[in-house]
Amino acid sequence: MKTRDRKGQSDKDNQSGYRKCNAGPRKFKIMISKQWKKIKPKHRGSQLIPPWTDTLYHQFMEKNPFCTLSFKYQHVKMNNSRKKKSPFFHAAAKCTFNGCNAIYTFSKKRNPKSEDKKICFTVKRFGEVTHHKKHRRFRADKYRRRGKIGKSLVYGVSHYYYSMLKQTSTEQIMAAT
Ligand SMILES: [Zn+2]
């Protein structure tokens, strides 16, 4: 009898339906170099510019190729913000695998300087990574249905989801899982 309810990630579970589930590190850093010019917020803007999700996700994939991200929230601190201690940038993304509880936050503490060649973000994972062999990534399905297979699918980032959900705060995402 095969058991599918267990959350264990041993080889036995692997045979019974769970893909070998490597969670990747809980905390790591990613670097954006040339692409930063494209995505950095415009003067007084409080948002990174598309394709910022592709850019961050591409770097994320290098360190963690296991989860597929759908970005839910981003915030860039305004230049004139009085909140001196708040981070320059904060974003949250959720894994789109059915049943996967992983949420990732992307943050950058200090304001980037114009001479910075590399912009560094800290990525943190909350929740456990649980991927089932038979579960497909629903983001990809969504794209197929919408007939938009292309570069976005390769990177797996959906601007559609993002634009739909960009009002959602990190707290709401956390509460929903
Ligand atoms: Zn996942």
C-alpha cells in the first residue's frame, strides 16, 4: 500500500509519489548586476520595473531550482521616506506547486548607490518545501490556457499573477498558508 499523506522526504516516499524534494538553503543572497538598470525604480517610484520578477527569479533559480515562484508583493522605500530604518526593498513570493508551503522574501536593507556594480538581495524561506511528483506547476498550466507560452514560462514568473495580487500584503500571504 502506497502512502501519500506523509510529509517525510526519504527515498521510500520518493518511490511512493513524492519527488526527491530538495528544499535548498533557508537563507541566501542573490546578485543583480547589469539588469539592475532595467528594473530599478524610476525617480520617486515605489516599485521595481518589469521584468523585475524575471530578473530576481532568474538569480533565485541559480541557488534554488526547486520551487517555482509567483511574486505577490513588492515595496521600494521612497527616497524621501521618513522611515529611516525600514529596508530599501521588500518582496514576497510563493511557490506555485500544489501543496508547497514555501514562501520566500527578497529584501535589501540599504539604498543602492549609483556607482554600485552589483545589487545584493537577501532571500529567506518560510515554510516547508513539499512537492508531489504528480503535481504540476499551476502557473505553467495557467499560461498554457492563456496561450502565452514563451520566455515567461521558461522563467516561470507570471506577471499576470503578480498584477492580480500585487495589492496583497506579506501578512495576508502568510495568513493564507
Ligand atoms: Zn515549492
